[in-house]
Amino acid sequence: MTTEKVRLIPLGGLGEVGKNMMVVEYGDDIIIIDSGVMFPDDEMFGVDLVIPDTSYLADKKDRIRGILITHGHEDHVGGLPYILPMLDFPPVYATRLTHGLISVKLKEHRLLDKAVINVVSPEDHVELGRCTAEFFRVNHSIPDAVGIVIRTPLGVVIHTGDYKFDYTPIDGKPADLGMLGRLGNEGVLVMMGDSTRVESPGYTPSERVINDSLDKIFANAPGRVIVATFASLISRVQQVIDTAVRYDRRVALVGRSMQNNVQMAIELGYLDVPPSTLIRPEDINKFDPEQIVVICTGSQGEPTSALTRIANKDHRLVRIQPGDTVILSATPVPGNEKMVHRTINNLFRLGAEVYYQGLSHVHVSGHGAQEELKLMLSLLRPRYFVPIHGEYRQLILHAKLAHSLGIPDDNIMVAEDGDIIEISSEGIKHTGHTATGNVYVDGLSVGDVGQIVLRDRKVLSQDGILMAVLTVDKETGQPIAGPDIVSRGFVYMRDAEELLESARERVLESFVDLNGHGSDWSFVKDKIKDTLSEFLYERTRRRPMILPVVMEV
Amino acid sequence: MTTEKVRLIPLGGLGEVGKNMMVVEYGDDIIIIDSGVMFPDDEMFGVDLVIPDTSYLADKKDRIRGILITHGHEDHVGGLPYILPMLDFPPVYATRLTHGLISVKLKEHRLLDKAVINVVSPEDHVELGRCTAEFFRVNHSIPDAVGIVIRTPLGVVIHTGDYKFDYTPIDGKPADLGMLGRLGNEGVLVMMGDSTRVESPGYTPSERVINDSLDKIFANAPGRVIVATFASLISRVQQVIDTAVRYDRRVALVGRSMQNNVQMAIELGYLDVPPSTLIRPEDINKFDPEQIVVICTGSQGEPTSALTRIANKDHRLVRIQPGDTVILSATPVPGNEKMVHRTINNLFRLGAEVYYQGLSHVHVSGHGAQEELKLMLSLLRPRYFVPIHGEYRQLILHAKLAHSLGIPDDNIMVAEDGDIIEISSEGIKHTGHTATGNVYVDGLSVGDVGQIVLRDRKVLSQDGILMAVLTVDKETGQPIAGPDIVSRGFVYMRDAEELLESARERVLESFVDLNGHGSDWSFVKDKIKDTLSEFLYERTRRRPMILPVVMEV
């Protein structure tokens, strides 16, 4: 039975954090799990978003049976508006709230008509070629998160999605331990497990512990309470609303994504808000400060978010006043620390009392810590294990954790994006590698910004640019106008006249000794470039990009 | 006695982390404490270093009695090579190891002949005009760190420097509690206290706790042990050497600053190394792996450091081999997390076992936590308190901490760089503000890179640049050559021919309807700029810098 193979091809999220996307193949059937984006890091100058490279799928579109979505976070659904058209709109399967969030996103991209999005619930079975998919409830920092079961003729394939175990979640729906136990008894061929928090020992505390902190802060707040959190963290919004009701306060939602998400969560029944609790942000000042709670976006210090504007005295409706208490109910995503700290500093400067993670217990993670990862592995007892969702060190540590629970090293596969993993009756092995990497979204275009453009942006960002422009006579090959020297981001031109004048002279000297290369303009340009580069480095120890332009008349 | 005033003018380190510099004035006498640098953040494109703005001192050079240095870290001494010449080389006072580190630095800048650096010890009294300075030993992550006492006729001024209390330090020299107690009994007018770790409850553990972790890791290491730490963290180097000796291993030092610092520490008697323990890095392979320890730089993932090169398979002498154990004995400085994680990922990829803070207890901070800050305040019992060394939120939290110990709010001054603080018999008050901010060192020049250059670098980094160059006839005002369109960092030019061709046409169209502005080139250039800007944004949703160049012949 050499054809009996399951292949796993991670296109994103393995060896990195973000743009999660996993391809599962059995025979002719291809099933995709998640299509996320990654936010650009400091080296990806000017890039808006990063999506997975899906060129592996380009010639296999007709074999794609569906895209299964674990939950509605950007790193799992944000790639859909770009990837669905590339793949000729295969059907998408998602739980109810996730479906809502995807629909909003596709509508913004004017793709809602073309896309096929099916709502699924944990009881459903979805036929996908010769495979069937099921879903099991997990806890995460957004409602309606699920893990995925794919039944293939070779055995059961499980993808945990992002998860933690919360025995007392705010929405009353703990992870489905019963189904996980049943799957483990049935026998699991391979489990792909979230590695995000493998470096943390113990358990991630229940969302419920936040209640105590909120209670204490609300009890002592002399004026308004302003809470910033993730717009998708509906359970936190519920906790703040519950606390507000207990303390007889009204709630205003500030920030577009907070308003949209809460609206949708109420409509779909994921949020329980007593009547007349919500007020319009415009009406905040009609109430006494001690009657007000503001829930807003900006917990990551994002430049245009509500909280950042408030901290910068730049918000249309909310200005910090004496007695205000601000809670940042989130931890900074790695890379956002400086922006978050800037926001906190500014809020303190305006006289607010500020509570944030580290000082107070105002946030818990949405990912399971070591003991929870062990619980998942122990419930499912998979034959093969593939750690997913994490940088390389996290995948390795998750592999060691699995090994410590008795899974043999030969049955554990640490893989990265693009690796082709094959599982057969003979074991699990790495059989090849496919195209992989970052596809950049910049403005309207997807994929046209590559390494050359990014490298230029980097050089430009370091020492700027200097252009030498001149017009030469076609006949004599000698300059008749210019050189004009123009620079940006190199020196402050008004203070550097002598330097730029000397540069001009160097350019003219380049024309003296051309050794018969008189009208070989690429030779002349190279010579100008070298001369200027050397001269400017010697004088300034900087290396601006140098761009000679020669025009013939 | 209206002339009896002490003035404190922080020029760096208050409201930010880094470039610490404090001016203390009594009458005509000016005393400076520290002259540090700050490393540029992501927004300071291409900048090498940041130093304090010392323009406040420009017309007061003759009143400067000396610069007192608390310890040899870059954020306290790194500004000296730039600031000493600006201030006509006032005398510098530093403890022995700090003196050694400053000397190396000034030698590199060829300033050693001109500078006057005096070695002081905690027993010394230094006359500085009508004031006297003394020094008290504190614990910090570098040997020979001191706090500073300035006796003015109005009272005792204390600057803690960076500190923690370690009762069992590796070098056997705990902070001088006796002297602090005596100063408290005597009466302290004002204390300026380090706020770096005010957000952490409890005590910072003793350096000694690291011994257990090192012991455990060495006991289980099957091959070489490679330890990366700060080159100035001499006590950590001592601990690694002691552990190496216990496990019968030789030690090789890798990385220039590690070699230089250890060399100096040995010569000055700050490190105790048994004979024949050290070997040359070139000789590593002459020993069995289990006989080797490498101590190297690169714990912050700095691109050109030893550990980063090792992790990138790019080091001349050290290559990771199976069985290697790597310890990162440091925590990432905020902003360095990504680089450190990249290094750890790469080391795991090469098959090393990697231990780092969070997973193992391999580092402790050099700054005191809340209980230590309380201890310092309780020993000194100052009348006035000024929190220093920290971002605004940290200064505020330190002020609250001091208040909780009974210092009245009116006696606590939260100030930021450039604030002028005056202390007299009437109290402490804020009397003004002086020039302050960042002075950028970029290449050879200090201070010429300002906001305009940085703003241009930022724009260039986002969407690149597009130039439109053309030659026009002086008489007719019409183009006779060009427009040539050249772009960098905007689009990949080879793929964007149609776009650039359209841009060229737009430029030519700008010449059609000039309404008599035919030879008003700044009008023409503005028109080209606006036309192109609008066209390119519409087509690409990007906003490259646009630079029209018009040459007349």
C-alpha cells in the first residue's frame, strides 16, 4: 500500500510567529487549515502585511477541497482576501463568530459575492473528498475557537489551532475534554500542536482571575475607568461590562474595530449586555465621571488607535482628566513594547492612574503553558507529533516536551515552513521542500515588493540618497549643464554647501580622464558613483545611495 | 539667604532610558554626574549614537569643577569622547576600573592626552569649588560602581547611580550600608535615586544564585560550554571561570570587547584566574570538547558579535558541533528581543542545547527592585527626593513608592530632561526649562543630523523615491531631453515599465498648461510633483518621495 500517505506541508507559522497556514494532503485531496497574515517587522520597510507564499498550490487548485479555519484572529484569517482569489475561491469552513469576522473582511475587499463561507459547529461532519473534517471546542482569547480533526483513510490527523484549557471560561464553554479523550481512545495518527507558550511553566490562569483585579480597580477609581484591550477579546469585554454593571457605570465603546466587533458579538449572541448599559461615546460627558467606563482599542500602542490618540491629547471625544483610571488589559505583542510604554508614559504625564500587566494582574494569555500542552498530548496520545505555531526554539522545546511524555524521537518531526512531511505505515519523514517565504502586501499590490526593493529602502533609511544630475553634449561628450547635486536624508543641505560644492567638482573631474570612454554612459556613471562614494565616505563616514543621471542633448 | 540654592538640571536619563547626565549647581560651582550615550531606536534611522544636548553648559564652561562618574557602563560614560571636547576638558573623577574603561575609550578617540581623569576610591574627598564629593560603594552589574555624595553649604546631595543591594556579591564587596546609615543620620537634603526596576516587586536575587544554575548545566554538558554575557559583567565572568575550574575545563575568551575587558580586569585585580586556565581561542580544538568553556560577547544578538557569528556559521574559530551547550547569561535589553531570539533559534537549528533566561535562572538584574529602593530611601531618609534613570511611568512609580514611605508629596519632584529644579530653605521647586533633547552622532559628525534629515530617511524607508529628470530649452521652456524616470525602493523597475512610462507621460503633460509660468521652475517642479504624487498613489497606494529635477540649457 505505497499510496497510503498523508502529507503535511506547512506554508506559514512554523519557524516564525504569524501567517499560519497548513496544507494536509491525502491522495488527490488537499485540505488547507487557516490562511493568516503576519505583521511586518522592522526590516520589512514600508510593507503593510505579509502573507504566505502559496505557489506550491498554484498547479493544484482543482484538488483543494476546502479551507478550514480554527478561529478569527488575523494570523489565521487575515490572508484570505489575498489567497482566496489566487486559489479560485475554494470553500471556507468556519464557526459562527469566525464566519462573521471573515465576512466583514471579505466585504471590505469586495470579495463577499465570490467567496463561499460555510458555518460549521462542533457537531458537524464535513466531507472533503475521501476525508471528513470535525471540530472540537478549545479555549482561546476569542470565542468560537476550535481544533480540527481530519479523518483520512490512513488515520486521524489533528490540528489543535491556538488553545488553552480554561475550566471556568467567561462564556461557560470549556474546551471539549470529552471529545479529546474519545479521539485519544480511538487512536490519533498525527497531532499538530500550538507551541506559542511552551517556554512558560505551569498553567495559564483562567480568564476569571481578571475579575478580582477589575473589581479592586473599579472599587478605588474616583472617576472614569478607561479599559483598552483587543477588539476580538470578547470575554474581556464581557468582564468589563459585568464589572461596570456591578458598579453602576455606563459603558461607551471607542474605536472602530471595538465598536464593530462588539456589535457583531451582541448580534450573534456572544455578549450579554443588560439594556441601557451602552451609551454613545458622544454622550460620555452627560454623565458624572464615576458613572462612566470606556472600552477602547489601542492596547498595543498602535499609532492611530483610540488609546494612543487619547494619550496624545488627540482624540475627538475622550480627553484624560484628573481622576481618570486607565487599564491596559493586554500584554504587548513582541515588538510593540516601546509603543505601549510610550502610551503608558503619556497617560501618566496627563495625570491618569494607569494599571498594566506586570504591575497588576489585568491580563492572561490565550495560549496554554507547559502543563496544558502536556494535557493535550496526554489526552490525544498521537503516534506522530509535529509542533506548529512558533519560532524554531519553541518548536524544539515542544518536541522535547512531547519526548518527555514518551513519544519516541523518531515519531516527532520538527519542521519549518515549506518542508514536506510524509506519514505512511513506515513512519514520518521529511521528503522535500517547496517554495516558501514572505509575500509582501504593499499598497495595492501583492508580491511585487521583493528583496531588491527592500534592500534599497534599507540603504535609503540609513544614510539617505545623493543624486548627481547633468546634461552632456552628444557630440563632445562634455557637460553643458549641471552637475546638480540633490540629496535627501543624507545631510541637511543648507548646512552642507561646502561639502556639496566639493562633490560637484569631483563629478566634473570624472569627465577629465575618460580614456576614450567618452560616450559610454554606464562607464561614466560608474565612475561618478565610485568617486562620490569614496569622497563622501572619507568626509562623513556615511554611505548614502548615489545615483548619477546623465542626459544627452 | 536667598543665594543659598542647590540647582539640579538633568540633561539626560529622566523620562528616558540612557544617556544619563545630571548637572548639580551650587552658586558658581557646577558639578556634572555621568555623561552617557543612548543607543538609537527604530525611529532614529541611520544614527550611530545619541548623546545629551549640553548647550545649557556652553556659556558656563569655566564654572564646571568636574565630572563625577558612577560606573563604567556606556549609558554613563559613552558620551565623554564627544562631551569632554565641547566642555574644554573639565577633570573627570572615577573609580579604578571605571578609569580604566574610560581611558580605553578616550584612547580610541585620540583624546587621552587632553583629558584629565583622576582615580578616586570610596575613602576619598574631592574638593570641587565650595563643595566636596565623596563616594559610596553600591552593587551593580559591573565592579567598582559607586553612588555620589556632594556636600554643599546648603546640605548633602546624593546621587545613587545605578544600584542594587547584594549581600553576597561575587567580589565580596557589598554596598556600603554603614556609610549610607551614617549619611542618613547626618541628614540628607536631596536624594536622586535609580528608578530602572521600580516595576518589579521584591528583591533582585544575589549574583550568587547563578552559581547553582551554572553548576547544574556544566554537570550535564556532554561537550563544550559556550557562555555569552556582557563584557562588563566581570562577576559573571568570574562565576563561569570558577565553575570551569571546578569541572576541569579550560576557558577561551572570544570577542574583542570580552578579551579587552577581561584583560583589564585581571591586570587591575578584579578577576581571579588560576594559572593556565585561559587558553587562546585558536587552541580550542587542541582539547576535547568536555574540557572547553568559551566565554563570548553577543548576549544581545548584536549583528557583528561573536555569538551571532557563531549562530550564523560565520565565526572564524568557533563552529557549533553536536554536544555543544550554549548559555545566554543576560536578558535582552528592551528592543533587542527579536535579535536575541533569532540567535537562539539559529543555535537550536545547528543542534546546540541552549539555556536562556526564562527557561533557566542564568541571569539576575543589576538594578534593585522595589524593596531595595525602599531600603535606600529608608537608610538615607532624604528631605527631598528626585527619581532619576527611567521612563516617565517609572519616575512616577518611584515617586509613589517614596510617598508610601512617608516623604510628603511636596518634597518629591518628578522631573524630566531639561527641567531646572531648585532647592532652597523654602522647598523644592521647578523653576524653568533649558534646551534639551537628542544630539545625534552619525559617522564623523555630531549634531548635524536633525529632524529634517531623519524625517526624509523615514519617508525614504517607507516607499522609496522616484525622480523625474528633464532638460528644458531656456528660450522655449519646453523639454528637449527626458523626462528620465528613476526610482529606488518604490517598485521593482523592471516589472513596472508600464507604470513608469505613464508617469513619464504625466510629467510631459505638466508642461502643456503652464499659464505663463513657463520659466518659473519652482512652479513647474511643484506641478510635476503634485501630478506624479496623485497618479502614483492612485495606481499603487504608495507615497514615494518625489523629486523633480529640471535643467536649463
